[in-house]
Amino acid sequence: MADAPCRLYLITPPVLPDPAAFAAGPLARALDAGDVGALQIRLKDLAADGLRRAIGAIRPVAQARGVAVILNDDARLAVETGCDGAHLGQGDGDHAAGRRMLGTERTLGITCHDSRHLAMEAGEVGADYVAFGAFFPTGTKETVHRPDPEILAWWSEMFELPCVAIGGITAANCGPLVRAGADFLAVVGAVWNHPEGPDAGVRAMNRAITEALSE
């Protein structure tokens, strides 16, 4: 997922009535608008067959642009469908088994909420990145954990493993997370709900990252 000081980590909208239309339209425009390090496919309401079809539509569009495709929740399906990795939450089964399933060529990300302990455990089982959040209120999912940006600074100082900041992140509020040491900013609404379109959302986030790094 590349070696830049801080990059975008896009997450799909939670519901996609027509994944093929999304992939060819909003997704392609967003990925063509600026730097994006990864795209997580997170479609929890889809049954297995629908999810496979969605992955089949989305994955080629992202991978053709050099964007890593990470599947939420399911390491086995990530491998079967040609994704570049999987993101597992704390309730998504055996993380060590997920690591073995993904092998050494695919990425494993693990949700660590606001916990230094969970993050260190994730590193021990072979995660390729850890995710902290939610840093701000978000309507994408119910959250009970609210870390301080200081956890990003601590992690970045102590460990080389990349960290992802997630939760209600926008161009207006991301500065402290970038300066604290986030390697990736995971965003949903800041891009897909941008009033001028997802391409403008990607450009706005990348500008905000650049400005924060220059301060």
C-alpha cells in the first residue's frame, strides 16, 4: 500500500444498489482524481453471492489503478475473489488463522479501537497494519471507542507497522491525525458524500493531508 507519509484509505459506501454502475462511475472518478492507497470493500448487508458480484465489479477498477483492494471481514473470500487483502475486526474470528489464509502476499489489517494492547497483539499475529478509531462521530457505524490522536503518535514512535485512523474523518478535521503520525486516513462520507462529487472529495482530502504535513 506504498510508502508515503500519509495516504487515503477509501471505504466503499455501506450500500451499493448497483455495484457495476458504482465501479464504472463514482469509483473510477474518485480513484482518478488523486492519490489513494487502498480501497476497502465493506458491504455488510450483501449475501455471499451478491458480495462476490460486487467484488467482481469493483476489484478490477481499483487494481487497474494500482489501488490495493481490501475486503472487510472475510479473509477466505478475499483470497477466493482475488482481493489484495482483508480487514478483520475484533469479532471476525481467529486473526492468526486469517494471517495463514492470506499468506505472505496479501495484506491483513486489524481493528484495534482505542487499545494499545490490541494493537500490539495484532502485530504479534502478523498484521500488516492496525486501525484505530473512531476519532470523530460517524454515521457509518455505531461506535463506542473514541481514541485520542496521541495513540497514533505513540504507535508511530514505537513501531514500524503502519497505522490507519478511522471514524468521521474529513478534510476539515484530519490535520491532528496526520501530524500525530497516521499512515492512512480511512474515509467514507468525506469522499462519497462530497457536495461536488467523489473526485472533489479525494482532491480535498489530499490537499488537507499535504497542508497538515507542511505545518
